[in-house]
Amino acid sequence: MKIIEPKIIIESNVDGDYILKQIEKAGRTAYKSEDKITQDSAKDFVRMIRQRGHLSVIEHQSVTVRIICDRGVSHEIVRHRLASYTQESTRYCNYTEGKFGSEITVIKPCFWAENEEKYKVWEKTIKQIETAYNKLIELGASPQEARSILPNSLKTEIVMTMNLREWVHFFTLRTSNAAHPQMREIAIPLLYEFQKQIPIIFDDLKIIMVIKREILFSKKRFTGFIEPSSIDFESIILSNYEWMQQENAESNHSYKQPIGYTIICNPRLKKVFIYRRSSKDENYKEKRLQGKYSCGVGGHIDIFDSSATNPITASTLREISEEVDLKVSKNIKNIGYINNEDEVGSVHFGILYIVETNAENVTPIDSEIENGEFVDIKKFEELCNNPNIIFEEWAKIALEPIKKYLSVI
């Protein structure tokens, strides 16, 4: 008996730019606007049809994937009807033969640790099934007869082809927390690969870090700001986080979404970077924060950074590089935590970081930022107290910790 992990292989030679150009070429037929096609027009066109829900246009492109999983997961996969499948057949595959190692191969269950009693019961049962399967073949049973005792855990390979609209549907269902754990074990990393290789199409399906509220606050609950010396919330998060679709997380008050809320400061000038979020829907989707001033750069902890030793700091530093054109120290400092229970804060938890720079100016490069500048702490405080300027609540909470940090460096 061989126990293996599930695996995904994208069989298609995926060229994301080519895919977008082909979608644009098909889509512009509806408007007879082919004359507007340029070398760089595909992304904006596809983004437009995606936002308007014209998903039939993306059906013109498809991707083929090979998935190595257990039989239980494959039974769920083939319920997606708008697809083509070819699957390893237990009718014809004789697992006592040498090309299969003369043994059955099974997928390791991701929900039991090897030292758990449940895992040991599972492993013992699989061994008994393998012995019985081999005995049936020895007695003259054909593979299609002997397969009647093979388990759901049996490894299978399935090659599947779906158009991009069906892939969107697949990922929407199969990365959800309601999906089977072994299905999510496959679907989440596969979505990650699709998002890396094909721009725009899967951007709305964001998978972010979350932690159960009861675990996060099991040792201490607070409102406002607390220093890391009081309790190490960052370690609690790193030891207990989960991944969830952002759309689901925003309405699930049983969880908190960790946010790397990073202050960019120039210690020599004693200044911090503040900025105004865009007020345009197409640039900044979070309506509750549109047009508000902030001092924190960063955002949700994305599954893109899941392989890092500390996904929180990795995601935060990546976000900084994407939002502003600025060289900052990689030495990111945790100066505390922010928690409040207003409309936005009720599902978010802030990790207040500081990064230092010698730069005197900051250039925003993300359309989410309308404008920004370095200001001294006195001006920052004046702006926070100005009734004509709306600062987000976390920026106001962060003011005193920032003042304290700048006073001692």
C-alpha cells in the first residue's frame, strides 16, 4: 500500500495574454468594435465584461487539468456537467500488476494527523482492503469485479477540460468553506495557479486568511489598541489561521480577517505617509472606505503568500511594493494590534506594523490611492481632528502608537 498526497497538473500550455486577446476578439463582435483592438486593450475589455457579468464571452477559452485525488473527490468533480472528463478506470486497471507497484495507492486524508487514532484506524482498514483485493484477483476475479471493495480513498487520475466560465463556477463552489476539506485541498492551490497564469478572469475569487474569533480572543479580548508585549496575537494567528473566500468572510462574524496595517515612516524626518483612498468604484471596491484618509498600507493576507514562513509579513511587504513606488526596509516591526467592532472592524483585526525609509517623497502606483504625502506627526494629528477630513477609524487608533514610536527613535 502506498499513501500519497493529492496533486494538480495544468496540462494546457496556458498563455494568459493570448487568452485575453482571444476573448476580446470574440467579445467585440457583439459591439462590432474590432477597430478598437490595440496591443494593450484586452485586459480592460475583459475586465469590463467580467464586471458586467457577460460571462458567456469567456466560454470561448478552456483549460485542461490533470487532478490526482481520491475517488470520493472525483465523484464530486464529475458533477460539474459542462466539462469533458477522462478518468483512470478501476474496471481495467489491475493494481496487483507490476506497473502499479503490485499495490493499491491511496490519498492521505488531510483532516487527520498520523499520530491520531482515527488515522490509524483508516490506515489499518486500507491495508485490510488491499489484502482482500489481492486475494480476489488471486482467486480469478477480474479487476472490474474486485473493484467492488476498493475504498473512496483510492487514488485516481482524472483529466478534465472546462471553459473559463465553468472554471469560475467550479472555484466558486469548491474553494468555499462548505466544500469537502479534500476538495478544498485541491481547488485552492489550483485557483492560485489559474490566478497567476490568467489575468482578470479569476480576480474576484480572492482567498484570504481568517481566524476564528473564539481562538483569537481566547486569552485576551480588547477594543482599540494593545501593545505586543501584552499578548502575542501574531503567533496565535500563525498557529491557527484558515483560508476562506473573501466574499464569505465579509459576512461571517465568527471569524476575523487579519490585516497587515503598515505605517511607512521616515525616522530622520520624523514623518509618516498618509494618503486618501480613491472614491471611484472602479478603483476601490470597498465602499465603506472610499474617499477616506488612511496611514496604513497593506490589506488582507492573500493565499498567494501561503508558502512564506510568515504569510502575514510576506503579504504586507508585497502589498507595499504594489501600492507605492518606494524602497522600504524589509525589517518590518510589529508595534501592536488594532481591534474595533464598527461596521468595517467587526470582521477585521489589525496588526500594526512600522517600516522605515530614507525617502522624502512617496509616489502611489496603485489606482486605489488617490494621493498621498509624508507629514509630520503634528500635521497628522491636526488632520485627524479636522471635521472636514474623514480619516478611517484605524488611522485614528494608530495615531498615539505612532507618536510613541517616533518619540523614541
